Amino acid sequence: MNENVKSPLVNKTITIFPIKRKGGWLPPEHDGSTLYTGAKIKKTGLLYNNETRKSYDPLSDDEREWYYLNGEQLGINPGDLSVHKRKNFWTGFSMDLTKDPLTLNLNDPMDYLRYKYLLAQVDIVAPSWEGRLDKGTYRFAIRDYEIEAAVNVKRIAKEKEVNRYFYKIENDDNKLKALLKMYYYSKGVKRNIPANANINHLTNDVYELIKNDLEKVYEIIIDKSFETRLLVYECLDKGSLIKISGSEYQIEGQEDILNMSEMIKFLEDKKNQIHRAKLESTLER
């Protein structure tokens, strides 16, 4: 065993909350919208993974090794934490989950095991509050306020960047149309934007995109090849670029068949600007 293995314990707490879902016949504030008061969900042993044909393993190799070196006070001996052992530490391990939030101290060896055990309950426990609606089977979510704060800081930075871009283009109908087109193309949505669209309508449509799908708008505006990518999509729509397969394209008169990244690189190459100009001219007809 590696006696220098790093401790997995961290000086912070996490809290497990029940998830309230909208919809259904019970109002959100009803006592039974999560679990009725006094009710509990008892989890015992490890969840079996039908794909890998073995139980979900709560711990990494290093985490197990640290507990073998330091878990004597918990009654953990080498080999006890192995999911391959018929009778192991996890066999009779159980936790009760209720509608009351459960806080765990990740600097406490036993609480850390409880935390990792809950992470392995992939059927009913979401690993983050942000992902609590990713599965319909999730009943609880783990909240790590430090991580949530970091995620929020990143989101705020993205909001600032997107808003700066929006204020820069809000009076430019061509750039508003370009952003809307790029969004719809990237989503695979067929949406016609009239050539004479009112700028107020365009501004409002872009604002709604930002409000409802900040991540995608941010992804679009930071793309250094935004204009070239839009050109490819518009030419495919127009028919001046030939679609060979789901993700391969060809310029009329050229032998090369290119994917999206290769096509963008080709059209941005200085020596290929005559081909770019020809494609751009087809959009003016």
C-alpha cells in the first residue's frame, strides 16, 4: 500500500435536499410534493449496474487505499471496501433519506463515506443541484454551495459578455439577423427571418434567446469563425454548397469532400478567397 496517498477529506460541508417538481396533481407546497412528513426512502447496499454487470463503486482506488491506512477506527480493514468481495463494508451499509435536508461534513471520515455512497445512488440522487432535473427518477440532489458559487461566477461572466455583444449589435439589423440565423441553424430549427423584419422584433427575438438559452448564445458569439460558419449554413440552405452526407460537404466544381471544420478552414484560407467570394455571391441572388 502507498502510505503517502493523499487524504480525500476536504474541509467543507454539502447538503442533500429533496427535489420539488412542478406538474402532477399535487401543488408544489403540498406536504407530499417530495415526501410526506415522517416518510423515508431507505437505501441499503450498492446499486447494480446492468451495463457493466457489477455494483457501482463509490470510491476511487486512492480513496479506498487511504481508508485502508486510516480507517481502523471505523472498523475498516484492507479489502473491506472492495465491491468485488462478496460480503463487504457496503453490503449492509444503509442510509435513510427524508424530506428534511441532510448535511454532511466532508472532513469527517464517516460522513465522507456517506457522501460517496449517495453519489453512487445514481438512480435517485443527482450529483449537483444544477443537474437535479436531468433525470426523471431523481428524488434528491446534492448541494455544494462552493461549487454552485463558482458556477454562478462563470455564468455571470458569460452574461456580461453576451450583454456586451447584444448592446453592440442591437441597432444593426444585419447582425441581429446573423445571430438569430446562426442560433436556429445550430439548433437544427427551420425558421424564416424576413428580409424586411422590423428591428424591434429582431431585438426582442435576440433578447428572448439570451434569456432562455444563454449558454448557446455565448457559444455562438465567442466562435471566431462565426461568420464563416454562418456562410456555410446559408449556402447549404441555398443549395450553393452540396451536402454529401450528414456532416460532409462539397463546393461545386471542387473534388474535396470536407466536414464542417475542414470547410471553415478552407474558406478562411487566404488562397481560397475566390471560392468564398463565389459562395457569398450566391446569397445575393
